[in-house]
Amino acid sequence: MDKISVLIPQEQIEKRICEMADRINQKYEGETVHLIGILKGSVFFLCELAKHLTIPVTMDFMSVSSYGDETSSSGRVRILMDLSDSIKDKHVIVVEDIIDSGNTLSYLLPFLGSRKPLSIELVTLLNKPDRREKEVTVADTGFDIPDAFVVGYGLDYAQKYRNLPYIGVVEIEKGENDE
Ligand code: PRP
């Protein structure tokens, strides 16, 4: 069993997500927003955010692989599952659980932007500024966090712990895979 300590408690996450939703409600008043969740980590954040939106919302999902089987330094992004619907002439909000190196989103935002949405912005629950390799414009960030191995609220360690209702730091024992 991995040892996990709480970094950001559930109440604090949910309070911050309410604030993030308020900003969107105000900015897009009178419009419909199209949320795009990047699987799998963003799902919990996207659901909580969407519950607090009072403007009309549609949503779609895509799956990307940032690095294939290589390390984070390769910066390659592959589309594993594309969107179901066109984003042309929609107000798109890309929803992420975490921005780390910035490789994924620095590729994905221009890629989606080329499909001619009316507007496009990125919101992320977590941000690791110390790890940034590529510039990414983020409209709103839930929390800047240190460079620790975080899990919960969608984030995994070897596909586990996504369901934890808080953000925790996992102490990885020597000899285990890191993912
Ligand atoms: C995470 C996150 C971003 C990406 C950010 O996804 O959801 O898509 O990594 O990292 P970057 O800034 O270094 O590119 P991950 O590849 O862990 O997939 P998952 O959401 O399915 O766990």
C-alpha cells in the first residue's frame, strides 16, 4: 500500500472550483460553452466544474498520449481518440487536471485552434510551474503546486488513486515503476 499524504483537501478543491466556475459564468454570460475534457485525468475536475456552471454547457472528450512509451522529454503528442463533435464556431474551454512540462497543451491548443472555434481557452486544476518546458497560456489555474508526485481528483499513479476526493502526495517506494 502506498503512503499518501493530503496536499489539498477536498473542501479546498471544491471551493476553488466554484470560483473557477464563477469566472466562466461571468465571462461567457449569454453564451454556450463547449467543455473539452482530456482523458482521463480531467474527468473529476470537469464534472465538478460543470455542476457549477449556470450558462448552457455542452461537452466532449479526447484522449491523447503525450509521450508514447518514451520519457517526458520527447514532447511528442499522439491523438488516441478524437472529439465526437465539431468545435467550429463554439466557445471552447479545454479542461485539464494538470499542466506539467506543457508539452501536451502547447501542441493541443494550436491543433484545436486550427479547427476554427469562436474562442478557445484552457483551464487547469493543477499547475507545476517548476516543470515547465514549453509556454502554455492558461486562462485559470486552480492551484500551483510543487514538483511532487500527486494523485487523486483524477490523477493517477499506475492508474490507481484517481478516485481519491483530495489531492495527495504519494511516497513512491524504491524499485517500483513510475508512471
Ligand atoms: C496528464 C495531464 C495532461 C498531461 C500534462 O495526462 O492530464 O494531459 O499529463 O503533462 P505535460 O504538461 O507534461 O504535457 P496523462 O498523460 O498523465 O494522462 P491521464 O490524464 O490519462 O492520466
